[in-house]
Amino acid sequence: MPARAELRLRDNPAVAARRLGILTFHRCINYGSYWQARCLVEGLRAMGADAVLLDHESPHAARAELRCALSPILPQRTARSDFTAYAEKTRKFHRAFARLPLSRRFPIDCPQEMEEYDAVIVGSDEVWNLRHPWYGGCSTFYGVGIARPLISYAASFGNHDASEGLSGDWAGRLGHFAWLSVRDENSRRIVHAALGHDPAVVLDPCLQFPAPAMRKPADGERDRYVALYGHNFPGWFSAAISRWAARQGLRIRSIGYRNDWADEQWLSAGPADFAELMAGAEAVASNFFHGCVFALLNRRPFIAAPSAYRLNKVRDLLRGLGAERHMVLSEEDDRRIAQRLDGPPGAAVQARIRRLREQSGAFLRDALAAAS
């Protein structure tokens, strides 16, 4: 956020002194989930607010996270030889979680046990995705049981498509929020259909408050490589990226997940490792939302082939920023793949990010002032 926006908030003592709780997916073994949570809480603290991540717990979700962390490329089976690396990755995440500014822990289904806050911010991430494999249908993320002013920031419905709408009960729960913002067009359409008015569309916290996620390449790193982030890529995409990398003299480095077609497997990378590896890459290939976000953050050439689960998020992010050319949805020839990787997103994309950063900052300032 520009310095003048920070000063505007700091000059308003009624806002700067607010005690804020952030309700999001901050304990997922997922680089994007970790970084969006950290960037949001640190960004709000830099603006002068007393913000913490609400440290909810669920034995069911914890077990599901551990299973997914050790077997992250389902439906493919994880090779026994990879368990050690995935376990180390998981330990790095847990060490990173422990360093976050956290509230006292409380059960996710008992929000009345959380500490007192002046306002609760729900989001970012897929906090409203009713199809999420373990948090889907958790009413706490819809504000049920939270008796504080509620603000959503960059909330998403994930792969719950707008064409399916929301049932009356879930739609009514959105009415608990005094201030609503989402991070993608699909989510905007769902809220509009449910409530009859548009929420603000704002930037993901990693783009809104980039400072915590910005990293220099690892010391001593001299290799030129493509950062590969994701798994279960289409065969045509894997082959095309392999050919392009070979022509450029680049190695393909798979971060956090096994992709056998990559030259290197960096399976044990923690959140900080991920940020450094994305910063040091010559280019990025991904099918994840935050693969695109970190390529944009570091101004790297990139190409995305989103899976069905992530299509809404990736498509709407890139359309909203005018960067659609960096996404492919079906098989394309090597020439077209190379065109998408011929350089980082241009000045027009960066200008849109700056404009959205101003708009997103204005939304937060107005919402926090109203909650004071």
C-alpha cells in the first residue's frame, strides 16, 4: 500500500487503535494460504491496527491437513521415498505458523469462545467455498456465532460456481457482514445474486500488502530455472514447458510437489523457501492461483493451466488484471506457449495492480473507520 494510505489510517486514532481478528485458513499446508494470511495480518499491523489471526482449531481439519500434506498429489499415490521430504515440508510450515501473530486458540465450531475484538475480518482464501474438502459448510466463516462487526476481505467461493447460486440459508448468512469484499468475479456474482448488490472486488493480500512475501533469491543461487508450482498438469502442458525450457537452457524446478517430468524436485520447501524460489526463477509455470500471484509479485514471465478446481480463481484474477494471455485452457503449439513466456506482464498490468491497490486500501480504511 502506498505510504500516503498508511498515513491516512495512522492519522485516525479511532481506527489505528482497533483490535482486529482475522478469520482465514492460516494453518493449511499450502504456500498460498500461508502467505495470504501473513500478508493480511502484517499489512493491517503496518497500517497501525492491532491485528491477529484467529487461531481456530478442528481435529477433523488438522487430520485432513496432515493426510493431504503427506499425500499431496492425489489421485496419484505418494512414493514412500517422498514421505521424508513431505514431512520436513510440513514441519517447516508448523514452525512458520508458530511465528505468526495468533490469538488464543478456540474451537472453530465455538466462535463465542474467541477473545474480544473491535471487528472481525473474514478472508482471504476460499473461506466461503461450500465445496472445500474439510472447511466446506463451516458456518463460522459466514459469521454465525460472531457477535462483532464483520468485514470480509478478498473472500472467495473457490470452485463453487456462480451458476449454482447459494441456498437461502447460506445467502442469508452473508447478511451478517457490515462490509463485503471479494477477490474474484465469480464470488462477486454469487454475492450479487444473494443480496442484490455488489461487493467490492479487491486484491489478494499478497498483492495488496506485498512486503512480507517479497524475497531475494537464495544466497549462492546461480542456476537458471523455471519454477514449477502445482501438480497433475495436463500431459500436453508438461511436454510443451519441457521443450520451451530446454530451448532456453533452463532447468525445471518443481516446488513443494512431485512432478516427475521436472529436472529437480524441491519437495521439502517451506513457506520462506517458496518465496525465495519464486523470486529467483527466470519464469513460472503453474496451475495454482498463488503461482500466478507470485509471478505477478516478482514480475516474472509465467504461464498458467488451471485445473477445474482452480479455474474460477485463476481466470478471474488474470482477467481482472488484463493478463489473460498468460493462461491456457487447452492444448496449444509450442509457438503460442513461447509467446506467453516471452516476457513478464507489461506496464498495463502493473498499472491495474496499482489502481486496485488504491481501491482495496480505500475499502479497508472505510470499513475499519465504520467499525470504530
